[in-house]
Amino acid sequence: MQIRQDMNKIFYLTAQHQHSASRRSLLGTIAAALLCTASLPALAASDAQLPGKGVSVIPVKSALIEESFQTQLVVKALEKLGYEVKPVEELEYPLAHVAVARGDATFMANHWNPHHSEFYKTAGGDAKLSRKGVYSAGAVQGYMIDKKTADQYQITNLGQLKDPKLAKLFDTDGDGKANLIGASAGWGGEAVIDHQLDTFGLRATVNYTQGNYPALIADTLTRFKQGKPVLYYAWTPYWLSNVLQQGKDVIWLQVPFSAMPGLQTGTDTKLANGKNYGFPLNNEYIVANKSWVEKHPAAAKLFEIMQLPIGDISMQNRLMHEGQNKPADVERHVNSWIKAHQKTFDGWLEQARAAAR
């Protein structure tokens, strides 16, 4: 009997021990599950803050260092969203559009419309490229001469340079013709200038001088400082507009009539102020690979809503012209701009994150 009681006691204690162990195991499992569940919102919040995590981006721009500021501002925003942004590739505009359309690059922040409309169409247009939201608005282009010469000889229109005597004032190489410093080969303005020199009958008195535009403009600025007449193609935003100021140092020349080539044939280039400088107002866009942005809504929304005042670009470009033109300088300029516009910048990021949810 005693043996049976002892055996029953042993069975009871063993069962109690097994139940207790099982209970401890179950409680541990529940606790672990609760901990995991509690951590899920934090993980989800982290992922929501970085919708671009693990996604590579390849920016592209032209060789103009003055386009670095606009590009790097977009890069900073993408990085804040978690995207892995590769070093910026440099290609001239026609090839840059093609690279983005093919997916060899992800975006370019310096597409001008309608200035680059031919490049956009040739690369595949809306079927291959995404172009939504104006990044920077109201860029002016045209022909400029120094105000001293304009006032002295009453020159207000490019067509007046059909007169050999007036054209000779801007001769820099001794051949008797005016030297018009123009857009570099491959730029959108190249085709316009060529077309207008033909259409306005100026080939006999005006030479289109091409080459490295920044270097040619540096020479032009030297001539201006020496008190010599200058004639050049210009646009905003560019540092030159902050150095040679419209109405004070130089003036825009009007053109005889609107005359645009290619896809822009028939475009009226007269501005709201009634002046006609030969080019329509342009807006800058962030152009991206269409299939890529369809897969990445956060970046798509960012490209659509970012806005940068054209005057801010010109001011930064002037700093570069004055020597602050190293990559570290540009990064400092971008960081300073973000700090001064933190609420705006953060707002872009929040809208981009919301688009990805």
C-alpha cells in the first residue's frame, strides 16, 4: 500500500512539474509574441519614413556646373527618403534624355520645356518619360548687348545688325562681322539661334561663335569691363544675370518677329510685357524614367511637387562664379537652402511618404 501511495505521489509531482513547465513555456511564447507585436508599429513607422530603402537612383545632368545646385537638392531629398543615390553622371542634353528614357539613368533635374521639347520627343516622349510639376518657373532667354552701345547707337532689335556698320561694332576677330556668343553645340538654344540667323537674314553680317560657353562668356565679361561692345546669347537662371544686370549694364534685344524651329514652329514668343526676345518663357522640370516612377510613388510625388525659385538658382550660381564651385561648396549651399526652407523641405518629404503608403 505504501509503495502504491509513494508511486501516486511521484506521478502527481511529475504531472505538476510538467504542467508548470508547459505553462512557463506557454507564457514565454505569449510574451515573445507580444513583444514582437509591440515592435511592429515601430518597424512599420521606420519603413514608412524610408520608402526608398534598398532602391538605387542614378541622376544625370549636363556638364554645366551651374546645374549642380538644382540636381543636388533633389538628391538630398531622395536620400532623406531612403533612396541610394549614385554619383551624378554627366551627359549633354540629347543623350541625357535618351539615357533617362532607356533606364540607364533615373532622372535629370534640368529639363527645360519647351526648350528641350525636341530632345524629349526624340527620346520617346510621354511613353518613356515622366514630366510632372514645374520645378522652377519663368526662365527668360534671348540676345543681350551692353547698354552703353545700345544707348549710343539706338540698338534695340537684333534685326538692326543687318546693317554692316552696326554689326561691325561687335566684331571680335577682325573679319568685319558681329561675333554673337551663342549656345554650345547640343544645347536647345543652338537650333533656335541657327534658325533665327537664317530667318532674319543675318548670316552676311553676324557670325555665330560657338565653343565652351562658360569660357566664351568669361571672355565676354572681360571685354565688357574693358568698355568694349558685347553681344551674346543669355538665359536665366545663370550667374551672369547677377553680374551684368538687365537695364543697368546690358539690355535684351528684341527680334523682328517670332521664329522658332522644329516642334516649336509657329510659337508666339512675345512675352506678357509685350516684348519679344525670340524665345518663349521656359519652365524647368524634373524628368524621370516613366516605368521607374510608376514603381516608386514616393519619388514620383517628390519629383512632381518640388519647387525652387529661379532667383535662388541665379544667386547660388553667382557664388559658384565667385569661386565657391567645388562639390563641398555646392553641398553647403544646398544644406543652407534646406535649413532656410526647412518647413517646405519637410513638407515635400511628408507628401512623398504619404504617396507610398
